Amino acid sequence: MTDSTKHILRQLIKIAVFILLILLLFLVGLVIGYGIIGDGKPLDVLKSGTWEHIFQFFK
């Protein structure tokens, strides 16, 4: 591989890791917000029924 290809690959890996960290922190925030600050069970926020109920408010 050339130096420019290695550089592009390194940048793409950094972007992918950054996006994964954002998603992980978003999920942690959902669990904390729903389960600890709110009165629900923390992992219930990850169930599809919870999201269907939330999206019904927007219809």
C-alpha cells in the first residue's frame, strides 16, 4: 500500500471509531435518562415497544 492509501485507511478507521463511540454514548445516555432519571427500568428503553409508544406521540 502506498502512504496515501494508508493515510486514508487510518482516517476512515478513526471516523468509524468516532461514530461507534457516539452511538455507544447515546445508548448509555438513553439508559441513564430512562432508567435512572426517569422511573422506568433501564434496559426497557432498548425494547421496540417503548419506541413504538414514543413514536405514537408524533403521529
